[in-house]
Amino acid sequence: MNPLLPIAAIALVLVVTSVIGVYGLRISRTTSDFFVASRTVRPIWNASAISGEYLSAGTFLGLSGLVLLSGSDAFWFPIGYAAGYLLVLMFVAAPLRRSGAYTIPDFIHARLDSVVARRITSVLVLVIGWLYIVPQLHGAALALNVVADIPPWVGAVTVAVVVSGSVAAGGMRSITFVQGFQFWLKFAALAVPVVFFAITLGAHEPAIDPSLVFPPERGPSGLDTYTTASLLVALLLGTIGLPHVLVRFYTSPTGSSARWTTVIVIVMISAFYMVSGTVGLIARATAPDLAQPGIADTVALLLPSRLIPGMAGDLLTALVIAGALAAFLGTSSGLVVSLSSTVSQDLFRGTVRSFRWAAVFTTAVPLVVALATVPQGLVTSVGTVFVFAASALSPVIVLGIWWRRLTARGAIAGMLVGSVLCSGALFASPLLGTGAGPAAALLAQPGAWTIAAAAITTIVVSLLDRRAPLNTERMLSRLHSPELPRGRAAASADRAAATRRGADAVADQRVSSPVSTSATSAGVSRSGRAIHHVMALTMSAA
Amino acid sequence: MSDPDATRTAPAADRRHRPGRPARERVTSVDRPAPRTEPLARAGRAHVSEAETLFTRSLMRAQGRLALVFVVSFVLAVVLVTFVISGIPSLHDQSIAGVPLPWLIQAYGYYPIIIVFAVAYTVAAMRTERRFRALVEHE
């Protein structure tokens, strides 16, 4: 294969990414531009960007690899990732948008009024983000190595440098555009080859034996009930606890638009997963020799040149590697943006400069880990992150939104129990191997019981604690009250306008300000004023 | 507000893109830089009226019930489909383009369910919010 084409494709993606990043830099004017794209992003672009950062190396390369390697079990991962957004939609999307928080620690801090809870959440967010970035860098190393024979470390370092550079330069605003572009690139990079495969394979009837290629015991009938259920529960709930999901809702103007954005996201990622799964099915029929651990994840990259000879195959390979690169870059940049926000607000004063340094720091750590470790299956590595997020953060976030008796101590206890039990099980599982006997499945797939343990601990400690934060009613009313429709909002907005203009001036200068001030004028006035307005009218009528 | 010491400049530049928008004014804080220790969403009125608490509570309960009903029915739908594709071996004899039906259903069949539930939930949640708003306005 001609190594020049893939390298040209890689260079093209990097150039386009930096051009959009630089264009974004020119319009990133204020601190809130850097953090949340100033809430002027259209739903379709916002949804593209969310999908662009959600679809990672795990599903771009890893899904087809695992379908090839282990069979239809692999499909549970994308099903769980897509259904995870359904739970995000039902339980957190609109309330979190209305909360005025940029990051999960912001939300926990605001809801529970506890600095300790905030710091613990920050640490967990960092751990989750880093665990998630490592497989992306592994994927980059693997992909560039296979396609262009570039040494593995070069691929990982390239992605890390581009990500930290573009995040530091442009912040969220430019990242939104970059990731919107990357979603469509990823989608095309798998959909176009799939169309070509279908035409090629359709022309000469495949001489495959279904019972050999798709044996029943590798199919849905071979599933293990506990393992599947535990994995699905963790994947479903894990999405809620991912650090880069929450910040995206803040770029939607209202809670309702956050919901519709989520619906569009679900449609987009579902379409992508179907295409990526198709690559896996085709791989089972045409490339059984690649079904080995470590190699299977490269099947999406190797199929085009195998199935379609000549220049067309080379061009398709270049397209796939461009999409793969977009997958590594998209997810890593989204994560680095949220981790940098967290680090810069918790360790430094939250300025643009500290955000830039935090971007470098938060990429450097997973890069070192990625260089020091051997890649495992990409889709299972990403799945593990979901299990940890679901155990450590999701119960507390959901209870924080829906349960008024949650206290800071309850949340801290729940986060500690969930994260300690889950990481303990995940570490013990490979150490003990099959020696664990009947507990082996419980350790390998701990989600079902660690999530339950975290939730029960949170509830019990909160009930014993009784020191509910003073602002509970205020926060909950803000989280759940719908925004006024445009026409009626205008009247109350006029009254708030003077305050808001002042607030925006403050909002531009410090990271701590835009959330509290602009969110106050937008969120609280919406929730509170409806009633005040009504009460004033009633009283004057009386 | 959280920044009483901040130097304010008014009128501030409108941050939306408009032709002829005023140039950006740089505003600086006189606060001592420090890591965040103040909750950020503290702003707002210190007291929430009883009416509002009631309003929020019932809205929350309605929305929570709605979400739970949808989650439970979604899980039931998933369990049902999974039971069908894993528990009926004769399905395996049916195949399209060489791929057995259970494999195809697992690869493609769950996403339409997820999408239908997402759209239905969003419509229902918006209807609840509209109803509550109407209730408050007619009171």
C-alpha cells in the first residue's frame, strides 16, 4: 500500500482542524467564549459537536474489532452508549442546563454548598477523563502504525500535541466547530467504505457459511445474563457521569433546547453505530484471519485495501484513517476542555491563562500513561471508564437533581464508596483471574453492585446526616422550572435587562462570574418570575 | 452578586455577532486571584416563596414520574427484544444477505427503540412543563 496517501489524509485533517481552531480563536473573545461557546451554538451544530466528541476510538475502530473477535456481544457497547444518552435526556439534560454549572464539580458545589464535595468530584472527574483519553492515544498509536508504518509513540504524541494546542488556543468555541466537522468526517469515513463494500460483495455472491461466520453461540443466544445486564446498566448510567457531557448542555440556550439537542445526538450516534457495526459484520465474513487480540482493532483500517484493489482501496483507506484521527482528536479535545476547566477553576483562579496551562497538563498525564502501557481492546477500555463513572458520579448527580434530602456528606460517602469498590473490583479481576471462582463475573463486571452500593450509601448517609444544604429549595426550583416562552419572557426580561447588562460585563472578566451572573439573570428570573408575576397580578386584581 | 469588587463598565458589549457591534472592552477584576471556594450558583433570591416551592415540588414529582415510567418501559422493551433474539433458536435459520436474523436485530434493532423513546419522552416532558406553566398563569 502506498504510505503517502494516509499520511496526506492525516496531514489534511490536522490542517483543517487547526484552521477551524484558528478561525475559532479569532471569534473567541471572552472568558465565557472559552468555556461554553457563549451559548450561541445552533442545535444541529451543537448536536454534531456532542456526537463528534462522544464517538471515540472505542466505537470507530474498537467496535468492528470486537465484533470480529468475540461476536455479537460487542454490540452491547454501542447500544449502551446510545441508550446512555436516553437516560441523560430523561434525568439530567434540561435540569443541568438550567443549573448554570459548567462542569460536574460546579454542579455538585452549587447543589450541596460544600467545598470538600467539590474537590472530591474534581479528582474523580480528572481520573475518569484521563482513563478515557488513554485509549484514544492507544488507538492513535495503533492506527498510524498499521496504516503508515509510523512508530506507535509518534501517533500518540501527535494527537496529544494537536489536542492540547488547539484547546489551549481556541477553547470551547473553536472546539465546537472542530468537533461538528469531525462528526461528519467520522460518519463519512465509515459510511462511504461500507457502501463500496456492499457494492463489491453484492456483485459476486459471498460464499460464506452462516453457521461458521455467525455461529449461534457467538450470537445473542450465547449471552450471559448477569454480565450483560451489569454491563448495560453501567453503560446506561455511565454517560451521565462523563465529564465532557455536561458542559455541552450549557451551549444550548434553554433547557428545552438541551432536550432536543440530546434527541438529535441520539439519532446521529445511532446512525454511526449502525454503520460501524456493519463494518464488524463484513469483517467477520471477509477477514477471519484478523480475529486476534491486538490486531482485531485495526480491521476497519485494513478492510478497504483487502476488499477493493488498486487506487480506490488506497483512497478509502486514507478516508478511514482521516476519520479515525478525527475520532481520537474529537474525544480527546472534548475531554481536555472539561478537565482543563476543572483544573483551572480548582487549582488556579480560572483565567484564560490558567486554562491554557491546564490544557497542557491534562493532556500530558494520559500521554505518559499511554506510552507506558500496552493497548487492550479499545471498546472494552472505554467501557471500563463508563463503569467507573457510573459507580463514582452518576448516583450522586441523579440524586442531586431529583432528591431534595441529599446532603454533602451523603454525596461524599457515596462517591467514595462507589469509586473505591469499582476500582478495587477492576484491579482485582485480572489479578485473581479465574481463581475468583463464582465471584469472577462479579469482579469483571462490577457495575450492577457498585452502582447500587454507591446509591444506597448516598441515601443512607444523607438520611442520617439531616444537614441538608440551605439552598436546596432554591437550587431545585431553578433546576426544574421551565423557561418562559419567548413572548412572555420579553416582559420579565425587560426588567432584568439592566441587571443582565451589568452582569455580562462582569461575566466577561472572570471564570467564576459568568456562571453565577448570567445564569442568575437567565435561569432564576425565568423560574422565579413566572410566579411573582402571577402573584402581583392576582394581588392587584384583588 | 459574586463580584462586588469588580470594576464594571456599562454598557457592556453585546456578545452576539451583529454588524457594528461595539469593540470589546477589557474589564479587570480587583479581586485577589484564588482557587474557587465559593459555590457559583449561590446567586438569586435568598428565600423561595411557599407557592414556588409547591410549584417546583409538584413539577418535579410529575417529571420524575414521567422519566421513571419511560425508563421502566424502555427496559421492558429491551428485555423483550433480547429475550426474543436469544431465546428463540429457530430465528437463527432466517438470514438476510448471509447474516442470521438475531445478529441483525442486535446490530440494528435497538437503536430505533431508543430513538422512539427519546422523541416520545421529550414531547411528554414539554407537555408537562406547558401544563404547569398554564396552571401558574391561570391561578
